[in-house]
Amino acid sequence: MPYEFSAIPLADVLRAANELVSADFIKDYALGGALAAIYYTEPVTTYDADIMFIASDKTLNAGIPAIYSHLQSKGWRVEREHLLLKDFPVQFLAASGLTEEAVRNANSIEYESIPAKVLTPEYIIAIAASVGRHKDFARIEQMLDQVKIDKALLDDILHRYNLKLPKK
């Protein structure tokens, strides 16, 4: 079920991500997906938050079982691939390759006085191009139409990861 942006417990999600860094479950993180895009564009409907993280432990499942266990101990529930915070789905995605580079180059922000990181527009576009679903192509179009993009940086990222933008 889609959520209104105001109903998303984003401050709590970001607090939890910061806590995961402090407790050394993860090295770094950034908000990705539709919520990252919304940071730069007009709002769209989304039903979850994507937290892309760089794992402290690169073995096995990149620390996901420990993250799930820790957040469950804090009252979060598990539903399929999501953790639920106040019934809002949050997906923790281990970063590698393009997504790890995106997290490392994310913009530092503050949301409701909480320090956080959000993927830059160029990486949001590149990741959307790599996933290639219809909604990802729509996100690319929206970003290109509404956001000042560093075209040289975007071209460099696309070239290095052998990605192409969809034709209009």
C-alpha cells in the first residue's frame, strides 16, 4: 500500500541506520530508491524505503542477518524481504560495485535534525538504468526533467558500468 510522504517514519529509519553505523553493523549507508529521488524531485508514490549500505562484514550475507536481528530486538518486524517500522517497509540492501560507489559518494544531509546521506542524482539515474524496470525508466525521465544533473559525471558513471539511458 502506498504511503503519503508525511506518513513515512523516515526520521526513525535514518536514526536506526545511524545506530547501525555506530554499532559497527555497517560502515556507511545512503537513502536510495524512490525516497532518494523524492529528495530532488516532486513527490511520487512509494511503498518502502531503500537503505543501501556498505557492510562491515563482507562475508556470507554482508551482515544482513545481524542487521535484522538487531532491528528486531528494537521492535521492528520482518515481512518477506522488508523490515517493518511502524508498519512501514524498509529494505536494507548490501552495496557492491555501482551501489557501493554511490554510497561512498552520497550527499550528506539533515532530515529533521538527523544527519543522513542520500544518493546523488547521477547515481540514482545510473542505478535506475542498471535495474531497468518501467518505474526505473520513469524515475530517470523525472530526474532528467526536474534536476540539475552533472552530465559529465553521469556520462562517466554510465561509461564505467557499461550502462545506457533509455531512448525517449
